[in-house]
Amino acid sequence: MSDTTQVVERQGNAVAQSEEDRTPTVVPAIDIVENKNGIILWADLPGVTTDKLEVKVHDGTLTIEAEAVVPTPAGLHLQHAEIRGSRFARSFSLSPDFDTSKIEASLRDGVLKLTIPRREESHPRRIEVRID
Amino acid sequence: MSHFYFGTDLFNELNRLHQQMPSLFPGTPSSLRSAHLGAFPPVNIGTTDDSIEIVAFAPGIKPDEFDISIDKGLLTISGERKPILSESDTETRPYAQERFVGTFRRAIELPENADPDKVQARYANGCLSISIGKRESSKPRAITVQ
């Protein structure tokens, strides 16, 4: 397995979309680690519940889209905002080594965890050398 | 629909620009308590007729790990977000580390009319919502003309 990153961020799609619907889109902060089984990705999605979260894989592109809903009282007048969008979007291109049918996703306290396993045949293997 | 995101006017835009100035031009004087950009957790602040509403976007923290206090009109939110993986873990290789890790502390100056006895804090889906009541005397009143 080479050291080159196998999960490459895909720019463009998310940005183009945000211009259409005027609502600023927030790019969530992520952590990615690789272990021998595959890749684990964590994304900060504060205010997002499972019904407002969409994780899609299409043509080797993994897309995370979510919408945050923060309950607020009626008649609220915003005075200071450091987070200026309620939509999150980020996409990555996945190398074919990964088994996209076995991706596991869980959401807890606004943190999404994605476990993306490597295909069986892509696991690093040691090849025995026979001496004839 | 949440209104914690939009509806800011030109003044807020100018305010935001003012806040970003120190990071754009280091050395420019700014308010002592003005937050530098990228502080964790980001906060949005709004008001209603009855209360001051503060939302801190702090995912991945247990509710009892927050330390929230009000002292002399200053609301302080502090705590720690622990790393997901231990450093001794040699089996894993990190590719990206963008999420905030470590201790944090944010202070918010409350207006004069905030009542420190009427505070409610709630943590849900990674958002810490703090509601501070306003003193009775400061609430807007309609005055009837005799």
C-alpha cells in the first residue's frame, strides 16, 4: 500500500450547490485515520440529527450532506454569528480499494463517524516465498 | 426553520469585518475580549424580548464535561475535547486532523439586563444552548395612551 492518500477531497460540487440556494454552506471539520481494516472518518456536524443527514456513495465519490436544526424561541433577533450557515457539505473521492457497500455510519452528539472497510483482496498480505 | 443563522443586517456584517481585522492585519488594536477567528466552540448569540440566547457549536462532548459560569456579567464556557485516538496507537495512520482537540474557554459579555438567576443550559446533538432571562424591569412594555 502506497503512502499516497486514498481519500481525496473533491472540490467544486459542494461550492456550486451553495451558490444556487443562497444559504451559506459550511465545510465540516474532519479527522481521517487509516488502519489495517480500512479508513475511519469523523466529521463535526453540530445540530444535525440522523433524519437530516445524508451520506451517499456514487461513482467513487463519497458525499456528506446535512442540515443543522437548532431549536430557537420565537422572535429571536440574531446579534452575533460565527456559524453562518445551517447546511453542511463535503465530498471525497474514494479509491476502488474500498468496499463502499460495507460503509458504516453512526452519529452521536453531532459527530459523524464513518467506517470504510478495505476490500478483502486489498488487505495487505504477506506472500510466502517457496524454495524449490 | 431555525433563525440562528441568517437575518443579520449590515451592522453585523461590519461587526464581523471588524472581528476579522486582527487576523487580516495583525497589530491592529481590537477589543480585549474579541474572539479570534476559529475559536472553539463557535458561538451564535441572539436576543428575544424575554431572554438572551447563546448557542455554542461544540460536538462530541459530554454534557457534564462543560463548565459554565456567570461572574460579574461575564458568561464563561470551558471544557475539554479529548482526542479520539490515543497517541500510542501505532496501528493507525492519521491523514487529516482538522477537528479541534484540547481545552477550550470562551467568555461572552452579557448585557446589563441579563439576570444571572435565570439561566438554563441544554446540550443536544452537539449544540450547547444557553438561555439567560432578562430582568423584569428591562422588558419592553407597550404604553397605552390615556
